[in-house]
Amino acid sequence: MTAQRMVYLTASLMTLLGIALTGFARVSFVLYIPVAMLGFAGITGVCPGLLFWRRCGLK
């Protein structure tokens, strides 16, 4: 487990905790997108957001 993966997992878990404390029925479905992306990045090591922005031409 690398430090970068732990950052992704920590950010994902903290966002999910915020959603849980607010109430799953009260938050918008849009808040689940970063949780899923960061969780996927933490588990696999491939960050979908980073791939997207690199394909858009950013370094």
C-alpha cells in the first residue's frame, strides 16, 4: 500500500462519513461520485479523475 493510495482511501472514507452524518436520504447523488472514484483509485491504484484530466491535455 502506497501513501498515494492511502490518501485516496482516506479522502473517500471522510467524504462517506460526512454523507453518513448528514443522512443518506438527504444528500445529493452527486456526492457519491467522488467516493466511488477515490475508493476505486485507492483499491486499484488507477485514478479515473487523473486519467480524465490528462486526456484533456493537462499535465
